[in-house]
Amino acid sequence: MKNRIFSFALLLSIIVAAGAVAQNLPGGIWASPQSNATEGRLRSNADDFIRPDTYTSVRFDKMFALLSFLWDENYNPIVTAGFSAKINSLYIGAFYSGNFWTNAPANNYTELMFDPAPAGGKTGSSYNYYNNISVVPEPVNNASILIGVADMGFRLTYRSNHQYFNNSDIVTRNPFYNNPAYPLAPEYQLYKNYHAEEGYIAPQVAWAMAKDLTENGIRPYATVDLVFNRNYQMTKTSGADSSGFTGDKIDHASNSFNPELSAGLGGYTFYRNNGLRASADFDYSLALNIYENDYSYGEAGTYKIGRIKGTYNPRIVPFEEKFYVSNSFTPSVSCSWSSDRVALRLKLNLLFSISTDEAKAMDLDTANNLVYHGNSNTTNTFTFLPNLRLAFQYKIIPDRLSLNTGARIQSTGIISETIDRAYYNNGTKSWSQRIHQNSFGGSGNNIASRFHLGLTFIFTENIWIEAMSGIRNAYGNEEAIDIFAPGGLFSFGSLLFALKF
């Protein structure tokens, strides 16, 4: 019995060989050091306890808990905590990762007496202009709850780095003061309303079978992500602003709604012999980017509000109609082999995607109606991006210490694009062209091979530590590995402490 318990932490003998990545927590917010080191091919209890398809493989009597620390890609210090328990036949798992309110904007202000205008001799709260939303790194918070019942898992996840500022009757130092282009700009600007927000709010609902439907596998799953991206600022001045207009002025609006639906079979084993197992799987994902934003324009001394199915940003392309849709198909083949001390894993993903990306410049005509004006591009893309993931685990000291290592070999993507381009002049098409082009590579599709190393150390039957070395070799970025430098062999990219009773 003891060896069985240890095997869960080290070799993960009960593992769906073609387990879908989509059932991990969304957004890449969590993977155990063991999973990271082996490219997701050798997960641990720290992964499975919050996955709707594998929570049943986490063996404990009363509870399971973990605590982990890492730095994310934006150098945010991230703390991760997890807990699960069983109440009769009901499984409950809870998860949090983030940095709480670290880097959240303080929104400090100073109480000043303004005499004369803009405050008419009143005391006002003076804020720094355009300093109400912080920049990267930002506060990051992720939470998830998993309910397991009747051989099914249901998980609700909430992710956010959203920052929000909304206040009334405030004053900011006017950056246009003493600027000849804005002769009406006062030194201080009084706002009846000041609203700004930035970041994402991303709930996800996931469902999966936690038991094979056939003797050879099949654990279907489905996830729905609802990602709300916010990048918006609106102000209303008391009286005319620096441009001489009154009313609600939208400084910029690039909000989008990005839903994504994913589903998969959950793996089917078609070969077993002498510890060798081969499986096949298929995953599908539909992703959309939907834009609908307000914009403002001046008319007769007053700001008017309109709406565009795109973005409004006067500093880049003022008006741009936008839409994006992508269909991704990923057939895959996995192989696994285990002995007393060694576990080997292999997975070949064959990712195909078909996407349409539209971006059409617009402008206001003489009647202040939006018409196409400028460049119009519709890009239809077919991408084939295979990658091979390899993992190796060796039990240096049986039931105590294991070495985990993994590599990802990603070939150059094959891309075929059809681009429909046009140029509009105040709603009239001036010219158009269609371009067909094939390429190897491109943004995000170049060779991206890498290597990781980690350890799993078991103190007792119920307590263990996982660590992933900072070592990483990415082809094309680093020609060699310096084991003594930051990010080298003797630094750690993540640490995890876990226990169960």
C-alpha cells in the first residue's frame, strides 16, 4: 500500500496518457514543478487535485493541501495555495494563486483650495493626471473551486488583473497648461467624472468525466472561457475642457469580449504490452474576439457619443473595425512506459488552426457618420504547428527522491495566408488586392525547443517537496547553459510543498 501511495507522487501510474491540456487551470496560471519540468507529461497530485478529469486519482483520507512560490513572466511574485477534502461521496477542491493587491494603484491625492476657477474657491482632491491605473507588473488574482460527484468534475475558475478607477469632482494637473496649441487649458482641470479601467476579467466553467467510459479510455471534457478585456477611459469636465468642448469625452476604448469553447475526447488507448502504452486523442477549440466600443466626437461645442464594432484610439488608428475567429484542431499520439525506477513519456501534438482576422480603418464623414477610410485588411490563415514533448523520470532513491526532466521540440510552423487588402477614401474603395503567401515560421511559430530539470523529494508517506530548476535552454535564444547564472541549474524556477492525511 505504501509503494502505491508513493507511486502517485512520483510516477503518476494512474494518468491519462493523452490528457488534454485544456483541463489544466486556464491561462497557464498553475502547473506543478514536476509537471513544468516534464512538459506536462508527468503530473503530480498538485495538478490533479484541481482537474475535473483526474481528481479521483488523488488518494487521501481527510485532506490534501499544497503551498508553492514562483515568479511569473512579468516578474510578479506569485503565491499558490490549494486544498481539497471529501464529504462522503462529494469531493471539494479549492485553489488560489496571485500576489493579492501588490502593485495595485494607490490613487493618492492632495486636498487643495482652488481659487479662482476651476473649483470656484472650493477644496478639491488633486490627483496626478493619467496616473490612476498602474502599469505592468499588475496585481494578479486567480481562484478556482472544483466539485466532484458521480464520476464527474465541475470547476469554476475566476482570473483577473483588472484595475479600476472611478471618482467624481476631482482635480488633475493639466498637462496642456502653457501649451500654445491649447490656449484655453487651465493649470488645473476639474472633472465631474473620471473613469478608467484596464486588464482582464476571465471566468471559466469546466466539466469532465473522471472515469473512463470504456475499458480503453475516453474521458470527454468541455470548457467555456469568457474573457472580458478592458482598456477604457472616459472623462467629463466641469465646463469646457482644454479643447473647448463640454460633455463626456472618451479618451480611448479598446474593450473586447473573447469567448473560447474547448472540447476533447480525453484519450483512447489502442496498444498495451509489457508496460508500454500508446494512446490517441483529439481536441478542438473555437476562439472569438468581439469588439464593441463607444467613441466621442465634438459637435457644436459638445461631445457626442457613437458606437463602433471595433476600437477607438486617437493616438494610433482612431477608428478601427475589428473581428477575429479561430478554429483549432489537435490530433495527438502519446506513448508511456514505466519500470521500477524509470518512467518515460512522449506526446506528439499535430496542431492545425484556421483563423480569420479583420481590421478595417474608419473615420467620420462630414455628417459625423462612420465610414471606411484608410487601409482594410482581412487575413485568412491556415497554420500547421507540430510539437513533440518528451519526459523522463528516474527514482534516484526509491520512494524518496526522483529526478524529473523534460524537453519540448517544436518545429517551424507552416503557414498559408490569403490577405484581402483594400483602401477606402471616405467610404469609396480606391483599390484592392488579394495576396497569397506561404511561409515557414512567423511570429510565435519559429522553432522553440527547450529543456527543464526538476526534483521530487518525499519526506514521509504524507509530505513531499517538488522543485524545478531555473535551467532552460531555448533554441535560438541561448547558445549555452550557464549552471551558475540566475536561471541556471542551481537556481529554482518554482518550489512546492504538499501534504495529505
